Amino acid sequence: MRWCVRWLCVALALTWACAAQSQDVRSPILTIDSERLYQDSAFGQRVLREIEAQTSELAEENRILEEELEAEEQELTVQRQSMSPSEFRILADAFDARVQAIRRERDAESRRIAAQLEDNRDQFLAAAAPVLEMIMREANAAIIIERREVFFSANAIDVTETAIERIDAALGDGTVTQD
């Protein structure tokens, strides 16, 4: 008798999982992997490509500036031999001030890029909200929770892939075309 109950439970679980796989999920709780939702969406991929390009450009600019500053420092070292300590101190202080200003500028640019990434993520989540609400209504769900915060669940309640497909259909890569 126990094997009968066990097989019945397995059959019911498989039936429920198959129904869920066909996008006919009915559950009061759904899960989503928000990181994957963003990174795998066309919008997120576009933003990440843009941020990567900006970061690479910044790194190249930093490399060039570093080479220029090293050359300037070497030149100061050579000039030091023919200067008085007070003359050298003036040049060294000016060089140090320039280096500090460049560091502040580069740090500000890095923060700007990070803020741009965060702003784009916020825009994505705001634009994705109506799609996620529709998925919740279709599943008769009351809540969507972060998959990483769930200790154990049936994969059938994870709507990440469905959300990505629908968000891509609704938003594309998030760029606005002008006619």
C-alpha cells in the first residue's frame, strides 16, 4: 500500500511539474532570479556591453595617463640633480597635485559608470514591473520572491525564463528608435 501512495505522490508531482513547464503555473508564490533576469535580458545585455566598453576605455585612458606620469616623474628625477632643493620642491609639489587631481577625476569617472549601471538596472526593473505583475496575475500568485532567498522549492514556480522572454518582447534592448 505504501508503494501505491508513493507512486501516486510521484505521479501527482510530475503532473504538476509538467503543467508548470507549459507556462500554466498556478501558485500563490513564484520565484525569480533577478540577477539572471537582468543579465540575460536584451536590455541588460546591451547595458552590460555599454558599461564594459566604457570601463575598457577608462582603463586604457588610465594606462596612458600612468605612462605619461611615469615619464614625467623620471624627467623630474633627472632634473633634480641640476636644481636646488627649493626649486625641486615646487616642481614636485605641482606634480603631486596634478597626480592627485587625475586620481580624483578617474575615481569620479569610475563612480559615474557604476551609477550609470545602477540607474539602468533601476530603469529595467521599473519597466519590467508590469510584465512581472501580469505573470503574477496569470499564476494567481500573491508574491514573487528572489530565488536565492528560498531554501528549497519546486523549479516549476521559477518564472525567470518566462519573464525574460516577455520582457524582451516588451522592451527589446531598451533603446528607443527614432523615426
